Amino acid sequence: MNNTTDPTDHHSSEGVFQIFKPTFAYPVAACYILIAVVAAVGNSLVCYAILANRSLRNNPTNLFLFSLALSDLLTATLAMPFDIESIFLQFVWRHGKILCISFHTAFLITVPTSILTLLVIGVDRYKTLSDPLGRFRRAQFMTPEMAVIVIVIVWVYCIFWASLPRMGWPWLVKGRKVIYKGYCMVPYSKLYSTMNTFLNFVAPVIITCVFFIMIFRIARNHHNRSVFKFGVNGPPRQPSKDETRFYARNLKGAKTTAMFVVAFLICWQPYSYFSIVSNLYGGDHWKPYPVKLYMILLMLGYLNSALNPFLFAFRNKRFQATYVKLFKSTIRPGPSSTIRRRSTISLRTLSSEIPETESKAVRLQSIRRTRETPDAPRRHGSNSAQ
């Protein structure tokens, strides 16, 4: 439970067992359980598809999606179960001080990781599409190795930020005990709570929205211009049909990415603003504290973890092929159904452990160079963007 929520204020007027009446507790708890199950299963499937399919792993954007799915999976398994329990136990904590701190720390790590990953994806999309020389060709702006480094930086930052209160600095925590009157309430200071909400929730979403506004400006210019010309160390030339199609595919991928941002904005911003207001204005001004509103807004935020797999992975043909292969290997186990296959270099693309099917569906991809044989025609086909 967030430190801004003080059930002791509610206790003074209604009693500890009257915080959530059955008419409120059971429907809300059912929604929490449904969200947790869908998020855990969905994000586990996303992580499995990327780990099992080498072609997906070689795509930098899919590595970002793996980081996003992993953070959502940890949120559903490490944070949400305790919030569900708190509804039935009226916030009474029965697991000790260490697990209380671990619960809060997991929340402060996994949720900011999601939005910071979305910010990185937005920057990558904008950089790819805004480059006047590289947007039509397979410029290697974001490589898989660079993507791994960026992901590590994001996780290290979130872990460091969540660990700051444990360093004993008095301006980050209050003097109150972690287990306060039977409740798990890590005593973060107002300064730390407000800074955390703004820096790791509100500000990244705003910056990400700015990047996608610029991306949509590029999309509008692309729609209004029928001829694209570019040149490298020479006069401008008109790109080929394949190059224009490749650029349009990345443009559609950016639009697909925007759905992640919109979903996060709708789900987490109400809770973020409520948290800021409660830290700056709450306490003595709210008697009792609006715990029911807090739980509903938190549930809306958790809903984002369940939605993310459906926004892209379950709509993508490559992910679907991986799941079909998994299903077939489950019902008909045998050598012919094993997922791992020897990967070879084909004429224009890397073959995957899972047979890829061509699709017109929107795909979220980072631009990558491919290998060509000397005898191959020097052009970029639509399959080379895989």
C-alpha cells in the first residue's frame, strides 16, 4: 500500500473492519484478481515468445517489449497479490517488516520501468523516422546490443531510485516505523513521494507524448507528399517502391507504439495526480482518507499491465506463430515439433526457430541491416524488415 494511504484516519471513524464493506470489497477484489491473472499469463507469453524466437530476439524493439512485459509480469506477481490481500484484510499487514519493504520496493521498480521503457521506444521511433537520410534505408540506429545497454540503464536507475529511502537519508523518510499500528506503511517523506510520482510517472509520459506528437507530424507530412527524395553524398533521388514501403511500415509501427502510450496515460495518470495531491494536501485535510478512491485508481493503473500484451504481441503474426508452435508441441510432442531449430542466413533475412508467416499487420520494428549474397539483387525487399 502506498504511504499516502493512511487507514488509521479511517479507523478512527469507522473502525478497522469497516474500511471496505462486502458490497465494495468483493467486486473490487474480483477485478483485481482478474487483472492479475490476465497480466501474469499474457506477459509470460510475451516473454516466452521473445525468448523462444531468435528472430524476435534480434529485433531491438522486441527487446524493449521484453523489458516492458517483464516489468508488468513482476508487477502482477510481486505487487498486486498484496493489494488484493489488503482488501480482504482491511489493510492489516501480517507478513513482517522485510516483506513490507520488499513489496513497496517492487512497486517502485516495476511500474516506473514500464513508462521509461515506453519513453525509450518513443525516442527510437522518432529518431528512425526523423532522419532525412536514413528513414528510407536500413540505418542501424538502434542495435540489439545498444538496446540491451539501454534496458540495463533503465532497470539500474529504477532500482537505485527505489533503494534511496533505504540509505538512511532523513529527508527521504519520516521517523515513523514501517509497520505502523498493524499496517504496512513505509514512511516515505512528502518530498520523496512527490518527486517519485513526478519524475517517474508524470514527466516521462509527458515527454513521450511530445515525441509521438512529433512522430504524427512526420506521418502527416508523409501523407501529404506523394514523392520522397533523398540522397547520400550526391543529388537527391526518388526512393524505390520497396524503400518507400519500408518507411511506411516503420511509420505504422510508430503509430502502433502510440497505443502503448495512450493506454498508459489513461490508466496511470489519474493515480499519479491523486498521489501528488494526497502527498501535498492530504493528511490532516482528509479525515477519513479516501481509501476506496485510492484502490480504484490503483486498480486502473494495474489494468495497464494486463492490456499491454493485447496491444501488440497478440496482434502480431510472428508472436502468433510462436504461440501456435508452442500449442502444437504441447498436444503433439515429438522431434518435429521442437521449437529450437538451427538458424541459417538466407538471401535477405535471418531465419527463425519458428517459421515466419508474412502478414500485412502492423509491426513494431527497429531498422536493422541485413546480409546479402554477392549474386543477390541489390534491393531491399519487404521481407528484409523482419
